[in-house]
Amino acid sequence: MGSGKVLKCSFCEEPAITVVRYAKLRLCKKHFTEFVQRRVLKTIDRYGLVDRGWRVLVAVSGGKDSATLLHTLSTLSKELGFEVTALHIDLGIGKYSEKAKEAAEKLCKALEVPLVLLSLRELLSVELPELVAKSKRPACSVCGLVKRYLINTAALELGVQAVALGHHLDDLLPYIVKNFVLQNLGGISKLGPKTETEEVFVGRIRPLYEISESEAALYAHIQGLPVVEEVCPYAVRGESLEEEIRSFLNTVEAKRPGFKVAFARAVAKNIEFYREEAEESINKCEYCEMPTASNICAFCKLTARVLGKPMGSDVRSKVRRILAEVKTL
């Protein structure tokens, strides 16, 4: 590029906007879009993520990854014969949450995808900053706990067959490596392309399992998808073990293009081994009947400590009322 020569797409005469080294391809906007959609389609097929006739709930944060996920699934749903419904959780993190909600609404309107909005303020009468302050736990820990609970609650009440998450290659591999190094092999079972549905748990699918962070970002940019540009105020990058592992994996990928995809496929191939290592018994929470490894789920424990009573049952009832109309869409 330094010589001023414009690289052409491997499939047409248009200028290439990116080079996919592991595939040995130079791609223009049109063919990069097709490349990503085809990879997502192959991922769905390779790992059996979706069946015809299913209804899939897509968790949409307002960021680029979930925007790319919703756009590709919405496009492929017609070909594969499944329905898509989006879910956005307003955590009440000031201006950041306002912009994230606006992006999610614009995206779903443009794609004509039904959107379920759940507000933490409406469900608990508090927002995430207050929960974090009162619990004295790391913000990301509280956020993840709350989102997992609400996503599973919505999925159960809607009766969907799967929840699609926007986790891509660069999200998952650092945690897989960390769990392996620390020999928490059972933890790896939750980081594959899908987790199975249980009686009180709707299975997760990760259609971006073989898509990199940069590919997801470029796809969202090319499609002009509305996304929140700001970074979450609670996000911390560059200091964690996961970020150091991510940097290491990127270094290996730069020298050996295709390494990360091969690594992800190898993990998926052996996922049953890691599931056996998990050895977790799934019980029902005595307050809200949601899945838990003990007698009381983490959400009810958190709300009991912070708000004075376990709120799981109340939240499930409120979510059920909110979703009553969505079931008929």
C-alpha cells in the first residue's frame, strides 16, 4: 500500500478494504460482507446452533459485536427458517446506557426485529451503580450476574429455543486459555460455540465463534449499524490476565495466520470432555426457581444482601408481564 498501488478484491475489480490473511483473501466491502455472513452460516451449520422453526433471542447491548450478530442472524434467518427477537437490558449507567438503548432501538427498527426492553430501574427500583456501591463487589461481576439472570428469565418466559450472544473469537479464547492454565477445565465447557438447554436454563449459542473482534467491528462499520461509540465507564482493559493472554494470542496469530480459528475449533471438538469435567448439579432456587448450583441463586443472594429481600420471584413476575405482548408478535 505504501507504493500507492491500490489492492483489488480477490473476487472483483473493486478496491480491497481489508486483507484476511488466514483465508489469503483481499476483499472489497461487498465481498467482505458476504465473507462474514458465510462464516457465520458455516458456524451455525458446523456446530448445529439453530434448527428450522426455532425462535432465537438475541442479546443486544448496543455495541458493535451484538449489532453484527443481530444483523447477520436477521439476514440468515430467512434462509435457515428461524425467527429472531432482540433483548436489550437498560442497566442505568448514566449517559452510556441511554446511548446504548438508543442504538439498540434504531438497529431493531431498521432490521424490523421485535425488541424486548428490560429496565433495571423498573424491575428493581435501583440501577447498576447503586447495586455495585451497596454490594461492594466489582462492577463487571455484578453486571454479568444481573444480565445472565435477566437474559435467562426472558428466554424462559418467551419460550425461545436458544439465546444468541455476541461473543467472538477474541472474547472467548483468552478465558479458555486462562481456565486451562489454572486447570479449571469445567469452566471451558461454558466457552464453546453452544451450551445445551436444561430444564431451567435456555441454551446459549455463539454464532460469532469463528469471527474476530476486528472483523465484527469492520462489518458493523461497513453496514452503517447504529452502535454506542463510548466505552462502558466500568470497563477496564490492559491490566487483566485475560488482556495479557489476548495480546499473546494476537502475536501468535500475526506469525501464524489461522492459529486462533484452529484453536477455537479444537476446543469445540473436545467440548464434551470439558463438560464432563464440570460436574455441576443444577438445582432450582428456593425463592425464584431459577437455575443454581446451591439452594439459592446468585441473583437472589445479591438482592437479599443489597435490597433486604431476594427479588428473583418479583422480577420474574414483572418480566412475565412485560413479555406478555411480545409472545404474540
